[in-house]
Amino acid sequence: MDEVVAPLKHVALHGVALMDAMGSIHHCYTLLISYIADLPEQQLIAGVAMSTSPVTITERSKFGDAKPAKP
């Protein structure tokens, strides 16, 4: 994981030049943030029923199937 986010860490420490919608260039420092939530909290945030997945179109009875559901 450290290798994957290394470029993001560099930008967070040293900044990067980004252009806004008007064409002006700004020196920006982006933040690297992660968030962990259990299933009930994910369902609450996604606004789905308690018997459905917050990230796929499957119902709770099919959770854990070998075949992945569509996102």
C-alpha cells in the first residue's frame, strides 16, 4: 500500500501546480484520507436498505457467493 500511495504522499508534503477552470495555476497540497466503516454504516451512507449491498446490486442472501455481483 505504501508504494501505491507514495506519489500522493509526495504531493501532500511538497505540493503540486494545478490549473483551475479559469486557467490560473495554483500551488496546491492535496490531502490523503482514508475512511473505514462497517456494513451497517456503509449502508446508511449509501442510502440503501439493510438487506442490500452498498456497492453492488445484490441482496444479503447472496452475500459471499463465489461469483461477484455487478457494481
